[in-house]
Amino acid sequence: MRKILVVLLACILLCGCSVDDILDKLPEKTYEHGDVSITLPNSFMDYSSQDMAEGKDFLFANSEMGIAGVREDKKELYEAFGEMDAEGYANLIAELYELDASAAEKDGHWSFTYEQEIDGEMWTYLCVFHETSTDYWNVQVYCKTSAFEDNEDTMWKYGTSVKFAEN
């Protein structure tokens, strides 16, 4: 393991690449957490069981981007808010969190984006909504707002490629 780290460090210093750049050249990895699986570059790590994931059902991130998801039970939502579909769920989330966003459909998925300031830095979140037979999922892919335009297609790919096991 130590030899691998030495070689990795030498590569970083010699080629001026970031660790993420080098790891992303390696084969992708399928990350699994509970009922969720997603294939991402090797530079992502699973933070789902750590404190930073509090309130989320999964969290994967690297130094430039993150992807998190929250599951909502359809039966509980029905009891609280009445009948809804994925579009209604997306708009409900925007309303409940007072986001200046409304859901739009693209490639069979309802989504919206919003910005949020965290520790003096602006972040852009792309929320993609999924539906299983028992749940709705709010999948949030995020990056610094300054990098959003360059990463939007990749973020869409990640947000729409999450797979959920049916219960």
C-alpha cells in the first residue's frame, strides 16, 4: 500500500494532476448503500455512514462534487399531503424548503436546480426526483456554482443513473 501511495504522489507532483484526475482515469466503481447503487469515478467516497450525511439516506462525494439522496415513504406523504405524483413531490420539496424553483421534466425525470450559500461560497444543487413502488427519492447532485456550467451534463448523468432496489 505504501508503494502505491508513493507512486501516486510522484505522479501528482510530476504531471501537475489532482488526485481526483488520476483516480478518475481508473475504472469506475459501483457504490452501494442500502437500497441504492450508482456507478461513479473512483475519486468518489462513500460518506453515507458519517455525520456529514445526517438526514440523508446516502452521500457520495469527491473534492469537486457530491451526490446525496433522501427517501420519502409514499404512504406517509399521502397521509400528510394527499395524492401526488413525482412532479407533485418535486414541487412540494421546493415549496417546503422555500426554494425559488419549479420542477421541469427532462428525459422522463422531474428536476430543478437551486443555489445555496455555504460558508461564504455559492453551491448549485441539481435535484432529480425518482419514484419506486413505495418511495420517492430526492437525489441532489451539487458542486460550486462557479463550476456548475462545466459540470451540468455530468451531474445530470449522475442524478439520473442512481438505481434503487424495489422492496
